Amino acid sequence: MTAASFTAWRERLGLNRSEAARALGLSRNSIQNYEEGRAIPLYVALACAALAHGIPPIR
């Protein structure tokens, strides 16, 4: 997952950075870092795909 596709995922779901952070269980700073080009871990990319397909997080 690239920074551009991560940002596109967030925008497609209508989430701001804080909402995306909550949905993924991450900090807002992590979201910003990923959108600025920091490497996105596989588990984050998989969580994005799950949320995009309507699979809720297990809490």
C-alpha cells in the first residue's frame, strides 16, 4: 500500500485522520506519517482492506 492509496482509502471512506486512527487503532501521528510516505505495515494495509469491505474490527 502506497501513501497515495492509503490517503485515497481514507478519503473514500469519508474519514478524517483522527477517525481513521480510531478505526485502525493507531495514533493520528501514525496516519499522518503513512500519508507522508512512511512505510505502511502489512497489518495496517490488511485492516484498511477489511474496513473498506465492511468487516468490523474485533474488539
